[in-house]
Amino acid sequence: MRLQLHGKNILWVFLGVLFIFSFLLRIAFLKSNLFFGPEQGIDFLVIKGIVMFHKLTLIGAKTDVSGIFHGPIYYYISAVPFFLSRGNPLFIAYFLIFINCISIFIIYLLGKEFISKRAGIISAVLFTCSFTTVVYPRWLSTHPLAIPSSTLFFLFLIRFLKGSKWSLFLCAIFFGLLTQ
């Protein structure tokens, strides 16, 4: 049996390889270099309260501005891997990195939609190996979720501006998630 790949399939295989490479690049040496400071400890106590004691919250992590807080979506997303791993911070970091790496596909679609197919491929490659995008999702905080949320917001905004009325609804959802 011979596998035949056509142009479209080769592109998605290439993006899949970028995804795997991106994930491996981001988790390399993470086990010995995972930063777990006081802020992460406070966040994990809240997540533990959600998972173990069903103590739901409407207020998220503290920001650098006194009296201003993030939304709680990070807590609820992190509660899933917290539950599955019984509170292992490394597993949660892997989970958030996985979500962040999905951005490769979204960035390709965004570049393709906004400029061209070539721009989408170049953007995906740059996202895969850019130092900042490699280091950014390693933080055990709300930060890894910003890139996928913002790229989905812009993707659906561009699709709405091109005439897709349904995309406005999705754009609003991802804007809401992004503001969390």
C-alpha cells in the first residue's frame, strides 16, 4: 500500500510536524526548570479548592495593579489537568503548552485569511521557533492562553469583515476569553 500525499495534505502534515517540533521545543528541560513561585502556589490553592472542595470562584488571579484581577477562566481550564494529574504542576504546564502549540494551525489560517497561504506558512514557522513564543508558554500562569485566544479572535474578526456573519459571534466569544 502506497501513501499518496497531495498539496493540501502535505501542508497539513507539515503543520503537524511544526506542531510536534513546537511542543518538544517548549517542553525541553522544563522538568528541571519549571518555575513555581508564590503566585503559582496561590493559584494552585484556588484550583485545588475548585477540584477537591467544589469551591467555585468568579475572581481570577491577581494582576500587578492593586485591586484588579484576571477572570477565572485560567483556573477552570487548569482544573482539568489538575484533576487528571492529582495536582502535578508539570502536567498542567504540559497541558497549557499543548493548548499554546495549537496556535500553529490557527496562525496559519490567520495568515492565509489575512494575506496569503505563504504568509500563513511563514507565520507558523516563525511561531514555532521564535524565542519569545518558546519561553512564553512555559509560565505556569494565565499567559499561555493569550496567544491562542488572540489569534482566534483576529481570525474570526477578519472572517466577519469578509462577510461571514456567524464569525461575529465566535469573535465575541474569543474576545471574552481573551479579556479573562
